[in-house]
Amino acid sequence: MIIALLTLSLLGMQQRGSPIAARLAGRVPPDVAALVEELGTAASTRGLPVDPLIQKAIEGSAKGVPAERVAAALRLVVAQLGTAAAALQDAGVVSDTLVIAAGGFAVTAGLSGHDITALARTGASVTALTVGLRVAGTLAAMGVPSAENIGLISTKLRSGQPTGDLLLVPAHVQAEIARGVTPAQAAAGLERAAAAQARHGPPPGHPTHPPHPPTPPHP
């Protein structure tokens, strides 16, 4: 009976670890897979998401990046996720793995923990905050400085706009840049427009966004 219970316990442990192993099987070297399993298990106990680690390992291996560099990148991802989680906690946000992953993406793109805390303090729902963090990370990757970036996304989040409108922000910034302004000027102008719209509503006959915005860059 004891042997049977021990066998079931071992099988349960294998099954709990199998999702990571199954997703990495044949796609990354064994030593990288073992590190992802180790880091992922530890991250999960801290409430951090595991998917970013799996994706980073697969991406690095697919590009032929040496295992030691993949390992360093994986440890950096864990640190970035930890920064995001701490920043969300500082804002009093009850975060889940999705919003932490979005915060980690924003940190990877160049935003700080203070930036994430500022967005989290807008009072937006966790769903809207998750989208806002992804969009802020995309804007950072496009070269928008953090002050203008956080100002724009904070204004959008406080206005309670639908998440679909938030997702259009990078396209709007891109359109303004194409007209010859800097990323900072584009974001600042859109922030002013968003603040005015929140106070008075859109002007008569003027749409709230271009009818055919360019496709935003992939996060």
C-alpha cells in the first residue's frame, strides 16, 4: 500500500512538471530545458508566469543562440518579471500572471518599476491595465520616452476607454511619426487630445481614431 501511494505521489510530481517539459520537448537542448524547469518551478511558487520563460527558451534555441546566452536571458526574464510583480504590489494591485507578464514585457522594452506602478495607480481594471502595459511596452520599443509614454497611457486608462481603443494607440503614434514629428511629440499630442476628449468628448464630425490606422508593431 505504501509503495502504491509513493508511486502515485511520484507520478503526480511528474505530471505537475510535465507541461513545461512537454512544451520544450525537441525544441530546446536538454540543459536549457532543465534550467527552464528549475526557474519556472521557482517562479511559479512566487506567483510569476512561466510562459515568458518557455517562449524565451524556444526563441533563443530556434535562432541558434548558444545555451549559455539563453540561460543568461532566462535569468534576466525572471528578474524582469520580479520587478513587474513588485511594482504592481507597490500600487496595491492584486495581480495575476497575465498582468505580471505584461509588466515584464514593459520592463524588457525599457520601462521601470516606477513606470509600472504609475500605470497601476490609475485605478484601471486588471484587464485594462494588462493591455495598457503591453501598449506602453510597444511604445517604448518605438522610441517614445517614458515620461510621454506613461503620461499618454495613464490618461487613456483613467478615461476608461475600451481596450480596443488602447490597442490602437501605437498605430496613432506611428501615424503621427510618419507626419514628421518625434515619438515624444506624437505621444504628447495624443495625450493632450485624450485629456481634452475626456473633458468634453470628441469634436462633432471628428472620429476618435483614423479609419484605417497602420498596423502597430508586434510586442
